[in-house]
Amino acid sequence: MAKESERRACRIMVELLALAHEHGCEADLGAAIEAALEAGRLPDLVALREQFRPETATVPDVVVELVPLTLYDELAAVHQVGGGVA
């Protein structure tokens, strides 16, 4: 029974560390864990995952204007006229 308790405690600790790392919430997660322990409760992994899950983000639209390829030819010609590499 003690072995199972140790295994469960290790699993909880690893999951808490992973949560803190994946979401960059070490300080806030630490405060939540401390509050639970001070209240005489163990940290609730499900509740903490929900509390610290990332906000749903939308991917912004990115508009890229491509320049005409002839501009690259002009740049290459200017570099060649300039006299080579310094």
C-alpha cells in the first residue's frame, strides 16, 4: 500500500511539473498548490489542468506581398557592378 502511495505521489508531481512547464504558469500553479495544501487538500489535477489550460487562440491572417522576381535580378546586377566581395 505504501508503494502505491509513493507511485501515485510521484505521478502527481510529474504531472504538475509537466503542467507548469507546458503552460509557463509555475508561479500561479505553485500558489494554487500551496492554497490547496493549506486548506488540507491534495492538488486536484483535473481542476488545475482546467484552470491553467491555454486560452483558445485564433491564428491571425498573414498577408504576404511577393515582389516581382525581376527585382532579384536587379539586386544581383548591382552587387556585380559594385566590384565583388570586400
